[in-house]
Amino acid sequence: MALSHRENYLHTANLTGGEWIPMRVVISDASWDQLRHDLEDVLVHHPHFFPNFQKGRRDYDNYEFRPQARAGEDFVDNYGCVWHGEVNGITGIVEGHPLEDWNALEDFQMPDPATQLPLGPVDWDTVREQMRRRRERGELCMAGTEHGFLFLRLYYLRGFENLMVDMATEEPRLDRLIEMITQYTEYQVRQYLDMGIDVYGVAEDLGAQTSSVMGPRMFDRWIAPAYRRIIAPCRERGVHVHNHSDGYVMDIIDRLIDVGMTICNIQDLVNGVDDIARELKGRVCIDIDVDRQSVVPYGTPREIRELIEYEVRTLGSPHGGLMMTCGIYPPTPPENVDAVLCAMEQFERYWWE
């Protein structure tokens, strides 16, 4: 009997086989806004990855972008951080840092975890019911933090340069702030674990283009203890922990595994496909992030196919351990979106055919 999508995902994550490589293409709102009907013409030919897609359902002229991704607008989140958008559909940057002056910490109010996620409200009863229905349908149950739940949140609150100085000078108030954020996140973890989730995601960007933002010593001092507290309850219940980080993270990748990550979603060419294979293959599940800087937006369909084939051959195995994610962002043309989907359709069962 063929595996369900949930069973195949978990076999892949456990490195116990599977029947295909879990692959997904995530199209940014900015690319939807750019390509519009040309993109629709591509997706309608790929029902394998977009089984419920129908042309004409998206109202491009009246689409409501996420509040932190609206061109020319500011948005204040539940931490009091002020986001400014430059491009519709692309998450903006934080320009207002409520704790830029440490003196503001005494009166600072954290979001209420019972009613507030960082970017909006939450009704946990509704979330619980949604998760119950997913379990009844036999679907994979995933949940997770917002993107930028700890390190990036510290930067959003303090400002990047201030945060780097805090870490370098052992600022004691930074420990207090990390504890506040950790307790807030632990509340969310408990809620999701009680819902019987399969996978919990922890997402933020710890890498720059050629190195991690912080070295192993700084990661061990400031970030690892909180990660362990957040992740430990998940691993105790057998829940997989999916870690996403953009940028180069190979110099702290052992730390990420050590704190409990079981699925590592990292970028391919930035970190080096061969280096990823050498350091991670067979140790944890690799959710490779297909290049979005050069090959997918600017390459030829042949170059896209060759990259995906090389990553499947190099990182994959009949024992599982490989997933693949491709994010689509401007200026990726529609023919390159089609090339990504065609290549994924061709190679997703490579190790079993």
C-alpha cells in the first residue's frame, strides 16, 4: 500500500525510507503580483504540486497583502516593533525598535501569549479545532514560531548594532530580555504539543552571505540555552523540529543539531551542496532550499534542471533524509517557475525508480 503524504514525510524525516522526496514550491506574494496570469498559466499544468489550483480566483487589483509587506506602509506588531514595507508581497524591515534605549525595558509590555502572536491575534480554541480536523483527515500536523522568534526578535527590539554590542559586552539586561521571549515562546510550544503535532518549526535567519551572523561561542552563550528549552519538550514527545535559517550557517551547524534540530532547512549554494552532504547527510534530514539568488531567477531552464538533479543525487538516498523547498521571488520569470516544477516532477522519485 502506498504511503500517505504524512507517512512519507515522517519516514523521510526519520531517515527510514519513503517513496518520494517531499518537495514544495512556495510562491511569494510579490511574484504573484508581478507575474499574475502568466503564473496561472504555468500552475494549471502542474496539478501534482498545485492540485486545487484554479485560474481566475485571485483578485490582483484588490489583494490584501500582509500588513508588514505593503509598499510604503508602516505596521506596528504586538511587540511594538515598527515594520516598513518597500515592495508589495515582500516582508519589510524593522525601522522602529522599542528597546533601542535599555531604559525602556522597565515599562516594556510583552505580548500576551494567550491572545497574541507576534504579528496578530490568536484564538487557541480555533487553532486546536483546526489541528483536530487535520489529524482526523490523516494530514501532517505542523506548527511553529514566527520567522524571527529569538535572535531576529532581539534585533527587532534593540536594533542590530545595539544587539551586537550587547552580546560582545555581556549586557546583563539581554539575559532578562531573552528569558522574557523564551517564556512567551514556551507557552506557544505547550499549546501546540497538546494538539498532537508531528513537526514544530523554529525559523529565523542566522547567516549572512559568507558567514554566520555570530560564531559558535556567541551562539552557545546567547542563543543555544533558549533553543534547548524551546526544543526539549518537542523531542521528549517525539515531535520533529524543523529549523529554517537563510544564509551561511555551516560554522554553527553542529550547534543547531546539538540543540535538537532534526530537519535542517538551509540554502544550497550559499552553504555549498558538497559541504552540506559531507556535514549533514545521514545525520539529520536536509530540507534543501533551492537557490533563489541566481539560478532560479536568472538561470536557464536547463541550469535549473541540472541544479535540482545534482542536489537530489548528492543529498538524497533511498533511506530518505532529503526534502526540497523552492521559494519563488521577483524577478523569476514564468518559464523558470515551470522549469522548477518540471524538474521536481522528474526527480522526486529518483531514489525509488
